Amino acid sequence: TYDRCMPEGDTLRRLAERINERFAGTVVDRAEMRDPRLVGVEVVGRTLVEADAYGKHLFIRFDDQRSLHAHLLMTGSFCVGRTSREPEWKRRAELWLSDGRLTAESVPVLGMLPTAEEHTITDPLGPDLCGRAGPPNPEEIVERLMSAPAEPLAEALLDQHHVAGFGNIYVNDVPFIAGVNPEQPVGSVDGLEQLVAIGIALIRTNAERGPQNTTGRRLATDARWVHGVGRGRCPVCGAGLQHLSREQSEWGRSITWCPDCQPKRERGVVDLRRASRLIGLHPAVKQSVVPRQI
């Protein structure tokens, strides 16, 4: 299942496709809407037409032209098919369909809106990294990032108004792969388009395959370079990693980097040879958005 992964753009894309595989075209036989924002919302008898995702947002569409909107933030998940084991107060919305149950567990943002108004949520966002239409143009994302050139790289990549879908996994590991300091001002990064292209390839490949793997090793697992390592040792050079908690970082999210592999310079430079070594075994290198040099 995909409901327990870190909720980033790849997770939401896989969740939407999992809901479609199981429930698209089926009728809601029973529903319990326990979230106060859904009080009075009735979906019994409605057909679940499809689910879709944009960045970190999920839309579950019904045949009466309404959509259930969800954002998982850091705590939410969906249980698809089986009966949820969470206590009732955590089951914010629960739908019984002919082929199983769909349950929103501890989802912090839930609401119902007309399907035609979904754009009011997505319009302010940057390009969708994992959209069905294909990969976004790295140049467009770089243009958005450069609108705030003094912003630290990690903060800029996390800003969903620049690009929709990156979360802490990719914001930690993509700069590490490229050899760029996460606090480097985005306007002082040479090769920013290549860094973005690497991130696009990784997150889209992981959306297709499942595990949020950034190393190309143990591909059936969520193997990562530095995300979640904390103050351990650099897996490339062995130096002690630097770590800031969400309370310590300027942008309110934790970050880990290697001071030797990712020194902060007057101008940061994306190291394509390093990237080639670090993700050479990852299926993402086959995607056309990865620079040819890799």
C-alpha cells in the first residue's frame, strides 16, 4: 500500500492511481463524515468517478460534479481497500464501496468543493512534478525559483508556489546528489536547471515504481542518501553530517547535508560527475529530463 509513505508528490500520485484501480466507477453504499468541515456532506449513492493529484493535493471526484479535497501535510494517510485499524476519531471520512472501504486517517485538510473549482486550489501552485500529462519543463521551474534569488535552495524547492510536489526527502537528497549546499542562495547556483531535472526524474520514477528511493540501491526499499540520517556520517566521504531540526532551520523543516561534499560557496556549482556516480544505478537516469551528461 502507499498510504504510509512520506506524503510528497510521488506519494499522492500513487495514492490517486491506487484509488482509481480499486474504486473508479463504483458506488458509495455508506459514508461516515466525522470531520466537522464535512458535516452535512452526503455522498451515499454517488459514483466515485476518479481520483487525481496535483502536487501534494488529492481530489476524489464524484458523478455529481463535486470533489473531496485532501492535503495530508505530515500526518495524514488514506487506507485503501481494507478496514482501517485506527480509532474512530482518527477516521475523518470513511466510505464503503462495493469493492472495499476508503478511509481518510488523521487527514488534517479535508473539504468538499465543486469539481469545476479545483483550479482555485491548484492555480497558485507551481508546475506539478508528477502530473499525468508528463514531466514539467525544468526551465519554467528555474524561472519561478529565480523570482526569489536570495532564498536558500532548500526553502525555494519546498515552496509549492515555485514547484508542486517536492518535500523533505527530495529537498535533502537532490542537493546532496548535486553537491550543492542546501543553504546556498538559489540565485547563486550554477546548473540549477540540471539540479531540478534530477529531482524531476527521481520523483517521477518513484511515483511509477513505489518506494521513495534516491540512491538506486536496494530499489525495493526507501533507501536514501542523507534524509533521515541526522548527524551520522556522510555515505560518500565519511565526514560528519550537519543537521538542523525544523525548529533550527530558517524554513521550518529539518535538513541534513555534508559540509565537505556540499560546501557553501560564493557560487554553488552542480557537479554532474558526482550526480552520475550517485544515481547511476537508479532507473531515473533513463528519463529524458535527466541531462545527457549524466
